[in-house]
Amino acid sequence: MSKVKSFFYLFSVLFLVWLGFTATFQLQELALGLTLSFLLSLIFYKTYVNIGFPPLGIKRFVFALIYIIVVFKEIIKANLDVAYRAVHPKIPINPGIVIIRTNLNGDVAKTVLANSITLTPGTFTLDVIGDRLLIHWINVESKSEEEATKLIGERFERYLRIIFA
Amino acid sequence: MNAITILFLSIICLGLFLSFLRMLSGPTAPDRAVAVDTMTTIIVATLVLVAFILERYIYLDVALVYSLISFVGLVALARFLEKGF
Amino acid sequence: MYYLGVVVTGVGVLFLCLGGIGLFRFPDVYNRVQAGTKCTTLGAFATIIGVGIMEPTWFWKTLIIALFILATNPISSHSLGRAAYKSGTELAEGSVVDMASEFEEYSEE
Amino acid sequence: MIIIATVTVFFMLGAALSVFFFKDLMNAVVASSLVSLTATVLFYLLQAPDVAMAEAAIGVALVTGIFVVAIRRTERYEK
């Protein structure tokens, strides 16, 4: 991605965050927000050239909305699961640490995948090295790498592959 | 300040008390850090609830600033726990 | 509308309490991270959104706080879990598998 | 309101005592960050949100960071 494009991308993201936090449209606040996000994106845009944000598009936007709904459903399932294991008198857990593989490239995509895995039923991400993710699973169902990838990561990856293609 | 809010605050106090016991008796340092992280999240929710009970809009800013700053402090603590001594 | 907010807040408060119970009962650090971050994330989210539903003029601010918690809580739990693993905390007794020794960075320690 | 104030005062007392008794100084840092957390809640309940904000910024982030850096330069375990 070119430098000017990444500069404007970072500038608009920072200004949207400022608008969200202040939640007003007074002229002074808008001017201060514009100045601050201009200065910050002038300093930091070189860092964000390497990361690579996804380009915009209608299909990606629709899939992002579907992805948010899927993640919310999984969050609610995760919480019911963990809460059941917490209040059960025998504590029925079967923990272990497994490795899964991912096909995504790009740091933003891997970050989103890791955070989604952290929020879903009984799994949380310990580390990401290259294209492998180290995952602690509260109820291990299979010890091999391929089956674990199919069980944990596949339901998010098929959306993320379209969003961050 | 009616019966429902008293009930909610009592349930929150039970959760806070259990995680405080884990903070006192956790065998290792990461246990205690996890307990403090949990207490932080519970207390951010409590601050918003108390702002609703006192009916002051400006008190929500404290919850926002608190969640932001405790996130920075916990990540710094975790970085130094990770390196080993 | 008011009663919907009360119900959502009640569910959130219940999940906060369940997070505390799980944190107290689970046997090792990693399971405690599971209970202490997942249940309290949904609990805090539902409590804050419920307050926003009860008082509709506050809804935007509460939505911002809730989204902030939803974004930062996985990161702090991930960094705490990695710190626990790298500082050599053992898994609990009933653990099934530990595949982390296949990683090059971890095997030498 | 009186429930959560009472519980918070007891948490503050317990955390401050445990800072005194821990031999591992890392645990003491975690417990002292808990002390400033409860102080924030108490200031908030006494209707002083500006003081609560300052206490959160100083007590949780700054003091914890400085103590952790200092312990890393010296020793972790108390003899």
C-alpha cells in the first residue's frame, strides 16, 4: 500500500475514534480532534505501511456484519459452557494445550482470528508464531493438528478469508 | 435505590469476594494478576451501575478512563512477568 | 423498555458472579484465565448495555465503554496467559496433552 | 450503596495487610495495585470523580510500572 493511502487510512480511523469518544459536534472539539489525528498520523504512518489494512468494499462490509453476528453467538455459547463447568460440583474439565494452523496472512487478520478464538467456547490463544497458533483448550476433543484446526479455527477462517482477501 | 439494585450489588459483592479470596491464596504470581484483572472488569461494571443509581452522567467518564488505564498497567505487568528474573 | 434493561442487567450481574465462582474453583492458571475473562467479559458487556437501555440518553457512551471492554479484555488475558506459560507455570494434574514443546522457541527452556 | 462501600473497605484492609506479609515482591506489587483500585472505588462512592480519575492514573499504571522496573533491577524475593 502506498504512503499517501495509508496516511489517509490512519487519519480517518483516528478521527472516527475521536468522534466516538467525545460524541459531540462542537466546532472546537472537532478542530482539536482534526489537529491531533493529523499530527499522530504524520508521525506513525510509516509503521502502518507494513501491517496492511484491508481495502474497502461492499462485499467485505456485508461479510464483516455477518462475522460480528457469528462471533456474538459464539460468545454467548462460550459463556454458558464455561459457567456450566464452573458451577458443576465435580468441575468436568479436560484441559490441554494444542497447536492449530491458519492460512491467513497479514498481522491484522491473525490478530482478529486470535481474539475471536479467545472469546469462543473453552479456548484461548497463548501465542502466535508464524502460521501456527498455540491454544489452551478446556475440553480437548482431538489431539491431532488437522482435526483441531477443523474444530476450532475453521468456522471463523471461512469468513476472514473473504474479508481480508 | 430500590430492592432490585440492592440485590444486584449483593450479587456483585459475592463475585468480588470470591476473586479476592483467590488473590489472597493464589499459589503463583500470575494467579494473583488474573484475579486482579477479573476484579478490575467487575469494578468497571459496578462503576457504571453506581453512576446509574446516583443519576450522574459525568460519572461514566471515570469508568472509561479506569478501563483504559488498567489495561495499560496489566499489559506492562505481564510483559515483566514474562521475561523471567 | 425499563424492564428489558433490568433483565439484561440482571443477566450480566449473574455472569459476573459466575466468573468469580469459576475463578475460585478451577485448578490451574489457564483454566482460571478462561473463567475470569470470558464470563466477566460477557457480564460487563451485558451490565453496561443494560444500563444504557434503562437510561436511553446514555446509550452512546455506554456502547463505547462496552465495545472498549470487548476489544481489550482478550488482549490482556492473552498476555497474562503467555506470561504464565513463559515463566514456567505447570499445567494441572488432569491435563491431557501439551504440544508446546514442538515449538522451537519454547523447547530450549 | 452501603454494601459495596463496606465490602470495599474490607478489601482495602486485607490487600494492604497482605502487601506486608508477602515474601515475593511481585505479589506485593499486584496487591498494592489492588489497594489503589479499592481507593478509586471509595473516592467514587464519596462523589469525587476527579480524585478517582487521578488515583486510577497514578495508582494503577504509574506506581505499578515504577515498582516493577525497580524490582527487575534489584531482587525479587525478600530474605
